[in-house]
Amino acid sequence: MESAPQRGGARKKSAVLFGVVLILLGVAALVHRRVEMPAKRTEVQVFGQRLLVETRRVVTIPPILSGLLIVAGAGMIVLGPRTLAARK
């Protein structure tokens, strides 16, 4: 059976880990602002030839969203363990 301090330590680590993941997502969104996703593949036959038509969906990530992810991640790293410790 786990004691209360060990569970609190695991929660602090998970808050920090979640903060790191948010920061990494924010940095990745800054580096790769455009994300291409395949939307639909269609096979068309023209004059006896088969053609493959593929459409792509392009999603542009605004820099403000990237900044918000980085700030939120930093907030989770700094304030997450403190707020969890204050709940004791």
C-alpha cells in the first residue's frame, strides 16, 4: 500500500512531465507551422489509364498558440508541484 507522500510525489512528477510535453509541443509547433494531412485518395480512369488523385489538408498553426503552449508548460513545471504541495 502506498503512503500519502509517495502519491503526492508521483503527482508532482506527472505535473512536471505534462509541462515538459506542453513545451515540446509548443516548440514543435513553432518549428513546423504547417502540418499536411492526407484527406482523400481517389482512383480515376482517364482514356484507359488509371490515375491516383490525392488531396491533402494543410493546417497552419498560429504562432500565438505555440507561445501559449510553451507558457502553459512552463507554468505547469513551476506552479504544478507548488499547488499540489499546498493541497496537503
